[in-house]
Amino acid sequence: MRRVAEHQKHTLDGEELSILTCYEEGVRKEDIKKENPFTKSHGILIFKGNSYDYLTERA
């Protein structure tokens, strides 16, 4: 299981960017919240066979 943090940022042109950060296995959600306090949603990548399933959860 790998954790994913997502947050949005606006460019100087007013465009909205979605920033996804994928963490190595074993990183705790609490550690991610300390590192990225502005992250509003967290997800989980679960490896199944030869691909990952993405599950989202709100912070």
C-alpha cells in the first residue's frame, strides 16, 4: 500500500494545477500531514496483480 497526497495550486496565469505526490510503502498518513499541511485529500494505491487500485479519502 502506497499513500498519495493531492492538493491544488494556481499559476500566475490563473490556471489550476493538481499536484499528486506518491509516497513509498510504509509512510504513515500522520507523517504526510506534517510534511504537507496544505494537503486536502489523501488516497491509497493498493497493488493488485500487475496494477494499482486508487482509493480516495478526505483529510
